Amino acid sequence: MTASRRNVLKGAGALAATAFMPNSSFSQGSAATLRFIPSTPLPSLDPITLTSYVIRNHGYLIYDTLFATDAQFGIKPQMVESWETSGDGLSWSFALRDGLSFHDGQPVTSKDCIASIARWSKRDAFGQTFAIFVEAYEPIDQRSFRIKLKKPFPMLPAALGKLSSNVPFIMPERIAMTDAMKPITEAIGSGPWRFADKQWIPGQNAVYERFAAYRPREEAPSWAAGGKVAKIDRIEWLALTEPGAAVGALTKGEVDWYEQPPVDLLPVLKQSKDVVIQNVPLGLFLVMRFNHLQPPFNNPGVRRAVMAAIKQTDYMDAVVGDKAYYQEAKTFFTPGSPMSTGAGGKEALPADLDKARAMLKEAGYKGEKVVLLAPSDQPIAYQQCMVTEDLLKKLGFNVELVATDWASFIGRRANRGLPDQGGWSLFHTLWSCADTLNPALHPLMRANGGSAFFGWPEDATMEGLRDQWIATPEEAKQKEIAAQIERRGFEVVPYAPCGLVQQPMAYRTSLKGMVLAPVQFFWNMEKTG
């Protein structure tokens, strides 16, 4: 257990005993109000320009999707009522359900869908692949539209129904026409809740109010699919970032749901008969992401040297500290999934400092400064950064850890300049294993340069293998290609996997009907007390 984690645990009892003092502008926790502590306060509104899970979860509250993923990983219609595919696979026609409307009272139209899909496809990894196949979008009438393709793309519903970041949420056309490289400033959707924009300040509390005109599907809910019945009138996201205070608020019933309580504090929560602790399905990858544009990590040899030194248990101990909540994962794809082969992983991640130092010398590291971005209000990322700072110093790097808040981290992460001129060298994050099931979904395995996720890796071989995988219908052949992608990944190192952790969440027993999924969904739940 690290010193910082010991201090957190030491203070837990005192903090848990301290009453949470809610902002006077917020409710006092009535049965019609759900009070939620997200992993980090909501920093921005746009679920397309950013992959942040807190913004994704915000998106699911206020937007809806054309298709959706259920608990069996099946793709089901959501806003779509019916669809047809031409015999040659080059034309797909979609008809929307009747009565769909946005929070501003305007009906959802085919033009809204076309603009939303087009904008999403410029930023999302799966969407960028889909866009290559698109010949044209054509509105048929107010509720119907057609997508014409250059060549068949049988995974089209899977693209439009992907579960996690970036989700192709449907927005009004006037908002969806915003440049895909610039964040939207207005959050209007057609989902179960509307966003109370006048009560939101970036990085602070956020409020959602039930949208009475929302029309849920009739099917039972299953992950993002089925009927999204809003049984809670008001949802408040609280910017309570001190773990001990958050635990105290939950045990006293002053909040209802705590998304990511530190594992160190679970013993405090387990003492309460009114609190349920539940693992999020699939788990989370711990990730070290390099800046491929700037020295020293524009050198693949340097990236491989750092990866060779990584001891995954060091990272997982720092993040969760309990072996019951983690496992080694020397693979790029979700362990246990059909595409996870681990090809090349054991050789690339030997956890050998001496070997890594020799590799670094051979790669020609010249002492360039390494700027390690560390969001101090995001515990999982920050604890990883603390381990990496120590590791890089042992390897002989000139490293500077830059501690910042989450909103500032997001801003600096987009800077492609030199590390000592406002840019960066590497950062840590976590990634839901729902996003890493295969090469089509996995955004961190895109190597398409400036269009890739922050870090901007570029490798034509990896991109070519990914295209082959998407064009291959047979699962056995897909698995062979996935193994080739993993081997290539361990050669060019788009990122380094640092282990897989289970992240528990905690909520009051008064919450009933929760849809347990890799994403935090709020529909179907009711508060009984």
C-alpha cells in the first residue's frame, strides 16, 4: 500500500463521520431526486469531441441512438422503427419511430440523424472506418433516410449502435453541424432527461430533469437497448471529489450512488447495511498513452523500452491495492473475448528493468524532458502516474510530473506542440473493456495519425490489418488477423497496457431496478425511500 493510499484510509473514519453539506441550490434528496457522485465532475458537454466516460454517461441521459447494444452484445433498433438493405449491400434505408422529439419541442427528423452521424464519423475510430465506405446520405422524408455505400459494410448497425465512447448520439441538425473539431456549447437531445444548462458550471455540479415527452420502447431494458423508462424526476451530479467525504455522504443517505469509491474505503462502506457494492461488468484497462509526435516517444524503440519495464502489478496495486480486484492483461483486446490472443504480449512486457535500460540505450534516448500529465482529481489516472514517475526515473529519464485538474488536463492533452511549450509526453487513463473487444471498436489501436486518439500514432501496417479484419466475415480468420494486429501493436506500441482492474461502485439499497452494465445508465431505476 502506498503512503498516499494509507493516508486516505487513515482519514476515512473521520471523514465518513462528517456530514455532507449540500449546496443550498440543490435538493435535499427526495424520493423523486437521485443524487450521484460521478468519477469526476462534468467538464464539458460534447460526447463526440471527447471520449471521457463522464461525458459519455452525460450523453446517455440526454440523447438517444438509432441502434443500441444489449447485454448479449446484440445490436437492437432504438430510435429506428424499421430498416432495409439492398441486395447488393450498397444501400441502407432507415425509418424512425413516430413521435420522437427533442427537448426544445422540435421533432426528430432524418436531417438531424444524417448530420449527427456525419459529425460522429469524423471523430470516432469506428465511425472513421464507416465513413470511408459512405457514398452519400439521402433524406427520403421527414422520418426516413438512406445511406448509400461505395462497397458493402455489413457492420453498419454495429457502428451506429456502439455502446461506448464515442457513442453516435442524435442531436438537432443545427447543433450537429458544428465543426467536429470544436465542442458543442448547447446540450439538447431527445433522451429521457433534459440538461439543466443554467444550473451547470464546467467542473461543478450538473442537473438533469425528466423529459415528459420522451417515448421509450416497449421492450425490457438490456444495457443501452430496450425501454428507457425514466422513473426519477431529477438527477443531480455532485462535484464531491474528496473520497472520504463522498463515502460519508453515501453512508448517511445524503447521496444515493457513488460511481468509483476507492477500494481502500470499501471496508467503511461494507459496514453499512444500507449500501450495496457492485463490480462494473467487464472491468477497466489501465493505459499508458504516449505522444507519438514529439521526442522522445516519437521513437518506437523508446516506447518499447518503457513498456519492457512495466510491472503491471505495481500499477494495479497502486490503483486498487487488492488482488481480488485485478488481473494481469498483457493483451490489447479484452481478456476472454474472442479476439484477445495476447500474441507477443509476454515478450513485450517482461517487467525487466535491466533489459529496459539496455533497450533505452540502444534506442538512443538523448535526455529529452518527459512531461507526464497527471490529473490529480482523477484517482485512477493519478495513481498510475505516480508509479510511472518512479519508473521513468529508474530508467534514467528526465521526467517532470505536471499535476493538474481534470478540466485542465483535457485542454492540455489536445496540444500537439513540444512538451516544454504546453504539450506533453505521456499520460495515463483507464479504458472500459466494452470498448476494446475487437479491432473495429478499439479506439486506442487506431494508427491513423492526426485523426487518431490523443497521442496520434501512425502505422500503415496496423491500419491495413484493421481493414482486413473488418472485411473478413469468418470469426476464425478474424482471430488470426487480430493476433497479427496484437503482434504489430507490441512492435509499434500505440500505448502500453498496465493491467486490468475491477472498479466497484456503491449505491443505497433504496435504489431499485438498476441496469447493471459497463456504462452507468439511469433508466428503469426508482428510489424507494
